[in-house]
Amino acid sequence: MRVLRTTFLLTALTLVLITIGGYFGGRNGMTMALLFAAVGNAFAYFFSDKIALWSSGAQPVTREQLPRLYEVMERLAAKANLPVPKLYVVPEAAPNAFATGRNPSHASVAVTEGLLQLMNDDELEGVIAHELSHVRNYDILISSIAATIAGAITYLARMGFWFGGGGRDDDREGGGLAGILMLILAPFAAFLLQLGISRQREYSADATGARMVGQPYGLISALQKLGAYNKRIPTTTLTPTTSALCIVKPMFGSDTFSSLFSTHPPLEDRIAALREMSVVPQR
């Protein structure tokens, strides 16, 4: 199923680019768009994780810089029989975390500075176990590609402004075209993102993470804190598309556009599901 979803998303990006290229450049435009799509698909597959990390301003950290984070990650990775992902910190006050990569051998986990400051040891363990569960469940490839493609389509819609030319009348025409493109392409990008990133994956990662730790209470407490603080502290580094990778939905200055890209189930439902779990510790 993951292979089919990945193939569908990459094919959808190709069709969107060819359609836009054909509309503005005819046959030559379609040819250029096809070449661009081929490069873009390869780029999305191999570099979607780096795009997510770069766009969020994530910085790599060493064991010497953050021994607490490394200790938790190394212990849980060994318990789950996974390679230790590369660790990053996002210079962001709003607490959050996300995992990205194309497979467990090429995985990265990023946490915000706000999360490290806010979480106690049990809560940090719950968050890291959740993110490692995304790695173990192979959610990270489809999630990273879906976020990259949704972001690329949204960027194309915004670039519609430049198609109008340089004059005042052309600016109005370009602005109108940009509005039409955004009206059509932004919901389509959101649809692709939601197709690629199922809400069910969060429930699954919660459950797998709780079993990895041996109890759900650290993650429950972490989700409660994350929900409360992300209602008060707007994020300044993540984009609506990359925020779909996060453990909880960030708050932006305006939720009108970002709500299109929401892929997170209600926190109350996730917490209730964790409370009902009969956890058998992972050996």
C-alpha cells in the first residue's frame, strides 16, 4: 500500500506539471514540464527529508551538545532494533517534533527547543518513542514525499502571479490567475497530502510508542502539554505542509489556509485511545 501511495503521489505531481506546462507553453511546455517532473520526482524521493529539515530551520546536534536527547533516542532505538536516526533541533519556541526520511537507515528526528525545555524525562521518552514508531512503521517515506509534493504544488500556485507580466494590467491579470491557481491547486495539494498521510498513522504511532516504552502515561502527559502550548504559541518556522509531519498540529498566525492541510486527529481522541490501551511492554 505504501508503494502504491508513493507511486500515485509522484504520478499526480507529474500530471499537474504537464497540465500547467501544456497550458502555458503548448507541446514544448509539456515536454519541459515532463523533464522537470522526472527530476522533481527523483528529488522528492531522495531529498524530501532534507527539504523538510531545511524548511524548518533544523540544525544537527551532537551527543556532546544534547546528551539527554541522545540517551533517550539510543536506548529506545536499541529496544526497537532500529538504527539511531540523525538528530536535529529546530529553533522554535512552540513545542513539537517530527520524523522524516525514506527508510529506517536514512531517518532523521527533529525536536524543537521548546519541546526540550518543556518535557520531563518520561514525556520526552514518550515523544521520541512516537517518532521512532513512525520510522519503524515506515510512515516516513510517504509522509515526507506527500509533504514535499503538496508544498511544490502550493508553490506553483503562488508562482502564478508572475505569469501576468510586468504591466499594471498584466499584474492584475497575473494576480487573478494566481488566485485561480491557488483556488484550484491548494485544495488539490491538501487532498494529496491527506491521501498520503492518513490520520490513522498517528493512532498507530501512539500505540506502538506506548508499547515501546512499556506504558502510555509519559506520552499522554506529553500530548496534553503539546496541545495546550500549541494553542498559545504560534509556530514561526514550519510551513502548513511540513507541519503535517509533526506529532501535533502547530498553530500558525492564520489557520484559514493551514487548516486545509490538517492531517492530525483530535488530541482528545488520541489521549482517550492511549488511556484504553492494555500495554504489553516491547521486548
